[in-house]
Amino acid sequence: MAGPDDLDTLGQARRWAADGHAVAIATVIETWGSAPRRTGSHLAVRGDGLFAGSVSGGCVEGDVIIAAQDLLGAGRGAVRLDYGVADETAWSAGLACGGRIAILVQRLAGDGFSPALIAALETAAAAGESVTLTTDTASGQTRIAEPGETAGFVRAYPPPRRIAIIGAVHIAQALVPLVKALGVTPTVIDPRGLFAADARFAGLDLDRRWPDEALAEWRPNAASAVVALTHDPKLDDAALAEALRSPAFYISALGSRKNHGLRRERLGAMGFDAAALDRIHGPAGLAIGAADPVEIALSIAAEMTAAWRGAPLTGDSRGALMPRA
């Protein structure tokens, strides 16, 4: 399964090819034991030796780069490279971690890994959609896989997940590192200067626009989550309305069940029907008895993960906060 760094590597490869460079793509197709990189990891190699990405964390990159340059010089479609600690070649290449890896090197061309496929992956990622590719390791030809196809080397490219957090509050401060650890990119949106202070969210660019304006540009897609934390209808309702007009996979808002009922009434008056309003998880988070900002953030992150994985969320499991009058 590819991560955001793999898509970045492929994007760099496509840009090099567009600039007229010969480019090869190296991909980890098999691993055994304590291999340094997961299956599906990419390394892009330009004809002059410039490279991006990684297939071994530095262990065998030098050898792979030379093999890629040889491949490009010979005009061949693909070559398989195998490394393991029992092999003299592997030792000289530097793979001494105890594992074994197999790497397929392909030309970035129609008879290998086509630049058009990378463009399709980038388009799908922007839309929050997943794409699965399959590679015939004998011929080195990669194409989009048919549904359920298992022949060849098959790997999925899931879209990069994002979360828009409305309100630079204490829960947001706890939620940001949690979602980052889950591989989700956070954006904190809050027009209130006292809350949206850089010192409160070190290393994170804050969006200080009103939520509807910020989300209109952020454009939630099918790999996006939107969580409203301010308890202020002027901010939360605007964000929720924008989220409901999108295919966001997870939408939630803090507050008691009573307040959530009032929220549904306000949004209903804006034209959203019951089916749309049922998309809002409110009160936000799984019912874990959360009692402080960190625990509430944990419950929200857990509910978001369950929504992404398609786990059932019943009425008894929802709501990090107990009902309030």
C-alpha cells in the first residue's frame, strides 16, 4: 500500500520525464524478515543519477541507481533485483539488516510504468479516490487493475487523508498530534485571534479565515474529515454546512445531545434533509467516558478511524461527551 511519500516520488518522476529526462522507477515488490522498507515503496532515478524516494532506507540505493541507469541506457523495459544478507552482492550493496528484498526497476514509459498512470494516481488522490495498479513482473508492464484482480504484483494507492479542525481550542491541540500519528494531515481553522495563536500550535500553519471561506478553498473530498469544536454556531454551522455539501467521509461536532438537536434544526432550516444531517456524528467521538481534552481527542480520532475503515458505529458507541442540560 502506497503512502503520501510514494505518490510524491512518482510525481517527481513524472515532472522529470516532462522535462525531457529518461527516468526509471524502482519498486519493492517482495520483502522477507526485517526489510528496511515496506512492499510498494518507490525510488525514482533520473538518467544522470539524481534520485528521489527510497527502497531500502539507504542500504542498497547505490546499487539500484546503477542498475536503473544501465536499464535506461540499454532501453530495456524492466529488471528484477534481489538482495539478502546471505548473498555476496547484497553484502557489498550494504543490506546487512537481516532481511531480504526484491526490487523491480522499470522505465517510466509505455512499456513499463507509464507517466499517464502517475497522472491518473494524482487525479484520484486530489478527488479522495483510491486506485489499484497491477504489474506483470516478467514483462515489467504496469496498468490499472480490474476489480478483484490478484494476478501479478498488485498494490493500492489510497488517497491521502486530511482533517479540517474547526476551532483552535484545547481539544484541537491534543487532536493534531494524534491525527498526524495516524497519517492524517491536519488543518486548524479559526478566525479568532486569541485562539489561533502560532505559539499554541507549533509547526502548524493556521487558517484564520471563516470556516465556510476556508473550506470552500480546502475542498473536502472523499478522504477528508471535518470536525467542529468551537461550540459557537456561527463558526460550527458554517463549517458543517460546507462539509455536508461535500463527500467528506467523517463529519462531527462537539456538544450535548440537546445542543446537537438544536444544531440539526438550524441546519435543517438551511435546506439539509434528515439523510444529510445523519452524516454528522454528534456528539463527536466514541463513548469512552472521556473526561478531558486529550481523552476527547482520542475518542474523536477513534471514531474518525472507524468511519474510514467502515466499522459500524451504533448509537450506543457514539458521543464522547455525556448529555448535558
